[in-house]
Amino acid sequence: MKALTWQGKRSVSVEEVPDPVIQEPTDAIIRITSTAICGSDLHLYEVLGPYMHKGDVLGHEPMGIVEEVGAGVTNLAKGDRVVVPFNIACGRCYMCSQGLQSQCETTQVRQKNSGAALFGYSELYGSVPGGQAEYLRVPFADYGPVKVRQELPDDRYLFLSDILPTAWQAVKYADVAAGGTLAVLGLGPVGQFASRVGTHLGLRVVGVDPVLERREMAARHGVEVLDYSKGVADELRELTEGRGADGVVDAVGMEAHGSPVAGFAHQALGLLPDKLAQKAMETAGVDRLAALHTALDGVRRGGTVSLSGVYGGPASPMPLLTMFDKQIQLRMGQCNVRRWTDELLPLVEDDADPLGVMDLVTHRAGLAEAPALYDKFQKKEDGCIKVVLQP
Ligand SMILES: NC(=O)c1ccc[n+]([C@@H]2O[C@H](COP(=O)([O-])OP(=O)(O)OC[C@H]3O[C@@H](n4cnc5c(N)ncnc54)[C@H](O)[C@@H]3O)[C@@H](O)[C@H]2O)c1
Ligand SMILES: [Zn+2]
Ligand SMILES: [Zn+2]
């Protein structure tokens, strides 16, 4: 089959790779009909290269048609239409039973001290072949895939694989009471949905992003928008009687603009051989923390910062004095996708499209265009906000 593979920093290519086969009784093979590119893929493209291997198949936002199931999969049959969560979880362990599927104890990548395995997400998360491909092997298919109706378009369901539950969890974790103010930093796909979830739940939402068309998209969904600047925390206070936002979602992560020193560290890291670069990431921390610092500054005293943007590097400097003094609550993590999909399914199927899932995709193409679209998505050129590949 054809699949999109990682080849090096800012280099991906479509290659012929072996077709996936059933390896365990709980596996299924899915023929992919739509598969999106995520901001998390951009981390693999840029800074997480030291954890990737040439030829790794990328992608963790897939949906499609069941081609084959193992003997242990009784909930799915050939021909069913499914969307596949990006976390691989067993559904039976202690963590899964607590709704913490991103920490599944059956699939945890213990050698790397990581949580649940993820599709297409580097050796840190199990080096599992991803879904930007014609076919995907889905482990624990007796639990993970969400069966959906046949008649609605893919875009109704596709984002249940990752960014919609991620946004939902981010807003739930931000814990803003009805009528309160939620700030959303970053209006990429995750931030777009987090903002819309916020307004849907009756919050006042202020979205922040340096990119005009991303602010415009948010504005047409009832979000007040601010251009990113050094003074954005002050602007948030001005909008909230001097207090700051009740909750802040950071939907930016470690590719944030506005951290020149870390930007230089990223460049330097790119020049090191993999093992040394891994060590450097593990010991020095190369995060670009600009958005995180804005979140901690712009949240009100006693408010909550909810990180869905991905950070890496354990030695990241945090302003603990401010965090303690302001009594900030901090919540974060990979989304526990399966925890939220039952709540979200009726919303994505609703004719009124309350979360606007039909207004996000800006670019759609076959797999062959994927390398060009990674480049476009990373550079935010040509109005690119969300890319869907149709293998
Ligand atoms: N926690 C999870 O489970 C999960 C799931 C999906 C994505 N993510 C993460 O969420 C983040 C966003 O993903 P995305 O797909 O929306 O990606 P994206 O890269 O398109 O979005 C990031 C946005 O942040 C904006 N930005 C950059 N610097 C900023 C700053 N200093 N202040 C405000 N905005 C700034 C960019 O212009 C961009 O629009 C990524 O870190 C991604 O890895 C996490
Ligand atoms: Zn993702
Ligand atoms: Zn589990």
C-alpha cells in the first residue's frame, strides 16, 4: 500500500510499504477514507525528529471502512464505518476504567516512561504505524474504534479521532463557570474547536492567534479575537475588569512564536546526531514556552490553565512563585479520546452543526499531495488551517 513516511527534519514522502495484517485477535484492518494532518504531526516534522526513524508511517486522525477483523473483535464487521481514536487503549485496565485512556496500563510505553501508545507518534509512543496511509492496523479494535452512520460526510465524524475530544477535554479541564471568560491561546484546529466548545457551553470566549485568517474563522463562530503580542495578558485583564480570564486553554504548545532563545535551541538541536539530541531534549528542555507563560500571566488569580498544546523536555523553567502566589490550577495531558466520544457523537450528527465541524477544513487532497501540504500547514500559507487527506 501507499503511506506517508517520515524521512527527516521537514521531510516526508509517500512510499510503498507492506500492507498491514491482523497480528492479534483484537486487531482490525481499516481502509482509510479520510485522514487529517494535526499540529502534533508538526512537532514530529520539526522538533521531535530525534525520536523518529526513517520510514515511520505518520498520522493519527483517521477514519474509514472495516476490511477485516480478528477473531476477538465481535463489535465490528467488514463494511462498518469507523473513526479511530489516536490513543491506543484497552478499555479494561484501571486507567481506562477511570476515563484516563491516554494512560492505558496495557499499552503504556514503559521503556520511554510514556503513557498509552499512539498511532504514528515516534518511539516515545511505541512506534506504531500511523493512519496517513491506504490501510491501518488498529490494535484493541474491540474497544477503540467508534462505529458511525454510513450516510453523513466524513468531516462530520473525522475530528472525533483527536481534535474535537481534545478541545472538549481542554475546555472541561479549564473549568470555567457558565457566563465566565475562557481565553484560548492559539486558533489552529484545536483552538478553533476549543473556542466553539466554549461558546456552545455558554462561556464568553476570547481567542488569540497571530494569523489573521485563523482569527477570522474564530470570529465567525462568535469568538472575540486578539492578535498575539507580548501584551496579550494585559489585554485579557482589560477585558475582564482587571482580573484576567477565569480559565485559559493553551492550544499552542511547543511551536509557539515569541520565544527566540528556545527557537535558537531548536535550531541547534536539529544539528545534533539523534542520541545526543534526545539527551539534550531530556536534560535541557527545549520548549518554546511563550504561550504557556502568557497563559499563566493572563489567567486570573485562582483560575485554571488547561494545556492541550504538547510540550516536551522535563527541565522547563516554570514561574513557580507566580503560580503559587496566584493559586493557579494547572491541568494538562493527551486527550482521553474515548472518554468523550459518546457525548460528542450527537453534536457532530446534529443538522445544526453546533460545533461547526463542517467549517474547519481548508485543504483536501490525495496522499500524493501530503508532502506539499505538510509544508503549507507548517508555514500557514495559502490560508491553510486544516488538511484532510483522502487516500
Ligand atoms: N493534548 C492532546 O491530546 C492534543 C491533541 C491534538 C493536538 N495537540 C496539540 O495542540 C496544539 C495545537 O494543535 P493544532 O492542530 O491546533 O496546531 P497548529 O500548529 O495549527 O496551531 C497552533 C496555533 O498557535 C498559534 N500560535 C503560535 N504561537 C502563538 C502564541 N505565542 N500565542 C498565541 N497563538 C500562537 C499559531 O499561529 C497556530 O495557529 C499542538 O501543540 C498539538 O500538538 C494536543
Ligand atoms: Zn493530533
Ligand atoms: Zn487500558
